[in-house]
Amino acid sequence: MGVLKAIGIVVIFLFSTISYTAESGAFDNHCTYALSQGVYKKTDCSINEMYKGHKYCFALASSKDSFLLDSDNMIAAAKTFYENKAEVARVKISQADAIAQINSKSCDLSNRDAGYLIFNGMDLSHCNMQNVSFFGAELMGAKLKNTNLRNAYLNLARIENADFDGSDLSNATIFQPIFSNTSFKNANLSNARVIGTLGKVVMSGIDGRKGRFGLDIGNQPMGQMKFDSIGGNFEGANFEGADLNIAAFTFGNLRGANLRHTNLNRADLVSADLTGADLTGADLTNADVDNANFKDAIGLDSVKGFAQVKGKCNNCAI
């Protein structure tokens, strides 16, 4: 009996060791229950549960008990918050380590601080880059098509000729990078913060719902910072509910764009083409619409401040 007891103790010890040294848990060891409740809580994953091949971590035993009662729904809620809302602390990465990741099949730059590194002309389309920081980084001509860039930070980055087509940039911050022939066709920019001189940027078909593209009030000591494009392509873009306060779309293509309930107060729409655009409930108070084309535009009779617009527009009789 003594030998059996000793063996039992060894077995228990081994299993206990395995539970602590196994691969890290889902959501980077954050408590699954806390994430499902919209709270970000890091754990050592000592309290965990294996479910469908993945290990889920918990801060409390009671949280694990709740997980066992409704695992699938809790995982779904946790995933939604973790991927779209929470901002994970970024870890600094070297140029060499970044290149090694890019050269690997499972490139993962998520939650990395890649500030000031150089990625010119590189193909990053296979990389997971959620919550990455490219502050001041060089991405000229880089391929980032269809990538996960949720919560990414692209402030002051060089993104001339970069391809972000189809990428998920929801909740991203893109503040004063250098744009030139940059393409975001069909990208997700919902809830994103975008400020800068965009020039002939391509944003056709983007999802810009509830995006913040307007005047940056908080940075006025640095001069007026806003979304400023001349000749940009925004055809079919969805800006519903977005802040476009003082944004400039001079000579822009906004054909068929969804501008429902957008804030276009004092916006520059000079010579813009808004053919077929939906402006239902938008605010155009003091906007400059000189030579803008509103042919077949929807909802002009519901536009706020249309009587106060500046300039002479075309096909805009209500």
C-alpha cells in the first residue's frame, strides 16, 4: 500500500506539473470569464479548463464554474471583446526578430511594438498584426492585403504606395502618417481614427462606420489636424454615423457613398461627386459644396443645415 501511495503521489505531481507547464492559454492567458464581461484580467492560468482542444484560463474558481455552464457563448463573448475592444500591452521587437516572423509561415506581430522598423516593399499579408504599433515605421510599398490590423497604431508611419486592401483596421489609430497612392479598398475602418493629408488615397468600398475622421480638437496647439484628401476615391464607402467634421473631400469621388447621419459640419466638398450618395440625416451645416454634384443623391430633404451650406452646388435642389 505504501508503494502504491507513493506512485499515486508521483502521478499527481506529474499531472500537476503538466498543468502548469503546458502551452499558454487562449487569449494570452487572460481570464476568459472576465473578457466575456468586458474586463481585461491577466492570469497565470493555474486555474484552467481544456475545451475543444484549447486551454482557457480563469482568475477565480467560480469563473471557471460559470464557464462550464455556458462555454461556447462565453468564448464567443470573450473573443469579441479581446479582438475588437481590448488593447494589449505591446512588447518591443527588434528588426531581426520582425524579419524572422515575416519569413515564417505563421507570422505573428500581434501586440508587438515595431516602432521605427523598416518594412519597405515587404509582403506582410500572411501576418497577424492585431494591436501592432508601427509608430514611425517605414511601410512604403508594403503588402498588407486582407490582414488583421485591429487596434493597430500607425502614427507617423511611412505608408506611401502601401496596399491595405481588404484589411481589418477597425479601432485602428492612423494619425499623421505619410500617405501617397495608399490603397484601403474594401478595408474595415469602422471606429478607426484617421487624420492626415491623404491626397489621392483609395478608400472605395471601405467600412468606415462610426469612424473618427474629423477635426482633432485635442491637438489644436499643433495646428489644425484633419482628414484632408484631394481627388481621393471613396466610391461606395460606408461612412454611416462617422465624424467627418471639417474633413476635406475636394474633387473626391463619393459616388454611391453611405453618408447617413454623418457629421459633415464645415466639411470641404468642393467639386466632389456625390452622385447617388445617401445623405439621410447628415449634418452639412456651413459645409462648402461649391460645384459639388448631388445628382440622384438620397435624403437631401432631411439634411441638417443644408440651407447654410456655402457655394453653389449642382443638382441639389430640394
